[in-house]
Amino acid sequence: MIRGMLPDIFDLPMSLGDHLHELRRRLIVPIVAFVLLFILGFAIDNQLKSFLIQPLLRAVDLVGIETATKVGLDPARGERMLTVFGVGESVMLSMNVAFVFAIALTIPIFLYQAWAFVATGLKVKERALGLLFVPVGVACFYVGLVIAYFWGLPLLQAWLISWTAGDPLVYHMELRSVSYFTDFLQFGIAIGLIFDIPWLVVVLVRVGLVTPQWLAKRRRFIVLGNIVLAAGLTPTSDATTLFITFVPMQILFELGLLVSRLFVPKAKTEKAETEPNSHA
């Protein structure tokens, strides 16, 4: 009862100056966290690089020593699988790895601070929905990163190594460190975003922008859109990589469509139930 008599702290009016001061205060925390994490990442760059190369080592184990050796990936060298074209390239790679390390760990901090800032202008029900869906979206993205690291990247690298080893025109392959890091990052982010597809479908349905029935009727357009997105997300341009990226996207969309039927707003559900009666 006392709670109902007191104003909600989130509903108190704020002036423009107060908003700017609050925004500045909220930004300081993730910026400081990023700087500290970047310094830490640069200090442990060798450990991060060792972490980075593990999917390639697993891919070499999958294809076998003979196939890997054909393209210049000698398992006897251990983690020394990559090449550089200049003395400064290794330093740049360390900086890029430290930057990504800092970004990956700062994202949850930034999102929390952004949510705390935006929540001041939301209603109680909107804040409840945000607290329900925002952490789930972040969690789905990181689940995608984990799956990409342990399964997606090793399988993709193994397939690419096998294909290159069987190419009659290829004599030797130089796997450059920058190229490997770029592919690692692009494919990892792509898989992370792909795993957010069910979450996105559920959110769109829950906020009332679309209905499961509307999405189902336009499935052929969504299939086409997923093909286009898969082509843009894949690090290579071959049809096989496109296919193995598109299939999980479509499966995850169908999963999201199925789950979204449980989150249809009550007003939408009642309207859908009464529409058949009105036509009868």
C-alpha cells in the first residue's frame, strides 16, 4: 500500500539538463570498462591468440595430417599455423584481438547502462517487457558465439581445407593471420546474430508489430530474405557455405515462429478468434 502511495522513481520528470547529465554518467562506466579491458587484452594477447587458433587446430584434426600438410598446415608446428607479411602485422593483430576482447566483455555493461537510461522514459509494463526480452537477446547472441567457436568454425575450416587440398590448381596456401582473424570474427558474429532470429520473431510478435499468421503467409519472402542475408553474412562466396548458413537461419525462424504463438498479445489473440465468426 505504501508502494502505491509513493511515486515510481522511474516516472519522475527530468529536465533536458538532467537527461544529459544522466547520459554522461551512464556512458562513463562502459567507456572506463572498455579501456581497462583493452589494456588487459593487450597484456594477455598471446593467450588470446592461442584461444583464437583453437578452431583451426580442431579443423586440422578433423581433416587429418595428410590433407592439412597438402596446403601447408603442418600439425608439427603446433599453434604456429599462420603467416604475416610484415613485422608490424603481428602487433596490429594483437591490438585487434584486444579490441574485440574488450568489446565482447563491454557489451553487457553498455546494454545495462543503456537500458537504465532508457527505462526512465518507459511505462511499468514496457520496462517489464524490456527486462524479459533484452537479456534473452544478449544470451542468444553469446550462445551463437559459443556454438560458432566449438562447432561452426572448426567444421567450416575443415571443409575449406579439404576443398583447397583437392584443388588441382593450388600448390601451396599461405593462411595469413589477418585473414584468419577477419574470417573468425565475421563468421562468429554471423552465427551469434543468426541465433537471435527466434528472439527477434518473438519480440516483433509480442510488441504487436506482426502476427504469427502474417509471418506464416509471407514465408516465401522470408526464405528469400534469409538467402540474401546468408550471402552477406558468410565469409566466403561459395554456394556450400551459403547453404549451411541459410539452413540454420530458416530453422531458427521456424522455431521463433512456433514459440511466438505463446507470446501473442491478448488483444491480438481475441481478435484472431473472433474474425472467423465474423465471416461466417
